[in-house]
Amino acid sequence: MDLSLMSVVGTLVSVGVAVLSLVLHELAHAWAALMLGDPTAKEQGRLTLNPAAHLDPFGSVLLPVLMALAQGPVFGYARPVPFDPRRLRHPARDEALVALAGPVCNLLQAVVAGLAFQAFAGFWDGGYGLAYWLLRVTSSWCYVNCSLAFFNLIPLPPLDGSKLLSPFLRGEGRRIYQQVQAYSMPILLVVLYVLPGLLGFDPLSSYLRATAIRLAGHLLGA
């Protein structure tokens, strides 16, 4: 296969894996909320594997494409799963558990992908046949899910990490948190694209290399 075509196929693999991983991430949130007493996501049709119910055009498709083309960690985001903390059986605890469900789902996918990669590695003969592409898919699956897990654990709204802090906020702290949520997407875009140019280094990439990329390397046996 021509190298340029292989590059295109590799990008498509990364984006396809990211889309599937995001769908499973959001489904995990919906399932966890339902198990903890809140059926809001189910009532709004989010307890499904249908990508159309979860994906955001920019965060789920365009952003992963840009990340793949930049040869950096591939991550993205989907439409947040709706839930009502008042319907949870233990709101302060369960809100954090619902938030954790997405990153935990990604880490479980990364472990499965790492095991599959090591199983397929014994069949690769150095060529570009089926075994090669199985290794490409499983390695991408591992890296993407590690990136998604640690990206979503950043404590900045609307990412899951911010919801781990929310149950512990009271009074003025919760009010400020809610104000930040209103501007969460602009703040996130500034962190992703503006700060690296102003500071002369990319804090997000440094963070992901120290966490997601390192973990994926261990899982893949690198």
C-alpha cells in the first residue's frame, strides 16, 4: 500500500476508534446514572450505542481529525449526558461516581486493547497484511482511550474532572463553579490552542505524555 494512502487510512482508524470510544464513554455515564437512581439519560434516549445520540460535530469528529493530522494524542468530547443529581439516591457521592464512569470505561477499553495488541503481535511477520492492521487498530484504540480518560479527568468544566470537585463545593465556591461552567467551552479552547502559543510550551500535551501516553506504552508492552 502507498505510504500516503496508509497515512490516510491510519488517520481514519484513529478517528473511527475515537468516535466509538466517545460513544462508549457517554453510554457509561448514562448507565451509571441509571444504576444510581437517575433515569434522565434513559428518558432522553441516551442509553444507546447509536452514535447520533451522543456525538458532537466538532468535539467528536473535527477535533479528533485535527489531533490525528497533527500526529499528537487523539482525543475529543461528545454531547454531555444529561442527569439530575436530585434523582440520585446519594447525590453527593453518586454525582462523582457518574462522572468517573466515563474515564473508567476508557481505561477498561485501553486494557482490553493492550491485551489484544500483545496477542496479535505474535502473528506479525513485518509486512502490511491483516496482522499489521490489527496491531494499528488495537494500538490506536489503546492510545485514544488512555488520552480520553486523562483528558476528561482535567478539573475544568465541562470535563468529568470538574464534576469530581462539584459535590465538595458549597456556597460561594459552588456559585463560582457554576459561573465558570457558563464559559467552559471558550476556556477549554483557550487552554488547548491559545496558551501553548503564549507560554511557548504545550501544557496539555506535556500532561498527556506524562500520563496517557506513558500508560498506553506500558499496556502495549513498549
